[in-house]
Amino acid sequence: MATCEHLNQADDPQARTPEGCEECLAADGRWVHLRRCLSCGHIGCCDSSPGKHATAHYQGTGHPVVQSFEPGETWRWCYADSRMG
């Protein structure tokens, strides 16, 4: 399967809040799984979480690629092209 341009050009920024989802931590919320934005390091919760903050971050910033921030997982997802890498 071919990957998209966004996945090929994704950066590897430091996590801004390695302890959890930025928005959930600020609002005393909860998350199921975490995603790290590969443009800026934002940590957001997945779409199975009540806040869906990783997707909201993409919608608000246009930063297209996230990587799983779960231990042992390295997969990446491009929101813009709906592709996994």
C-alpha cells in the first residue's frame, strides 16, 4: 500500500504533555487512548474517548498526521488522506 505525502514528510516532535491528553488534563476529563500530533507534539485523546481531542486538534489546526502515543505502538494516521502508515 502506498503512503501519502503527509505521512512521508511527518516530523517527530517531543510530546507537549507526556502525562496525557492536554485538554482532558485541563478539564479533569478522561481518555481511552492517546495520539501525538507529528506537527507540534500535541497529545490528544482518540475518537473512542469522550473528548475526541486528537481529531479536534486536526480540525482546528490542519496538522494532518498523528502517531499512537500508546506504549509499544508506532502506527501513524493521516487525517487529510485517511491513510495509515
